[in-house]
Amino acid sequence: MADRLNEEMRTVATKRLHAFRDRIWAAADEVQYCIVPHVVLLPESIIKKILDNYALLHSATDLDPLINKCSHMVPHRDALWAVVVGLEAKFVPL
């Protein structure tokens, strides 16, 4: 993983995490989540924590302290980890 994220990396990562959040929301049960805004699934505060701690993330379990208060995201931790791991490939040319 990169040591620190520059501004361009943070922008790319934020877009990828927003897209992930939107996919989770679109796939969610309509009855259960009909009044839940998509931003609740992965709030900006958690995205910021993930990006701020990016260099310290080495496994999916490292995400637990960052997402444990977001009950909607906990079941999607492994999928979120896949997105985080995929960011490294996007950062290579940056």
C-alpha cells in the first residue's frame, strides 16, 4: 500500500468508494432500505477514516475499527476490502 495518499489519489479513491456505496445501496432490499439514504451505508466520515489510515490497512480486519459503528457496512466489509485493495492498481500511474 502507498505510504500516504496525495490529493489526486484521494479523489480517485473517494470516487471508487462512492461507486461502491451506490452499488451496495442499489442491491439492498427495497423494503428494508426504502427510507435509508445511500450515504448512510458508507458515510463520508468513514471514507475519510479509510483514506486517512490507508497506509495502515493490511487486511480486511483492519477495517473493523473504522466501520464497526456503521452497522449497514459491517456485512459488506470483505467487499469493501476488495475495493480498498483495488485502489493500489489505480494509484500506480499517479
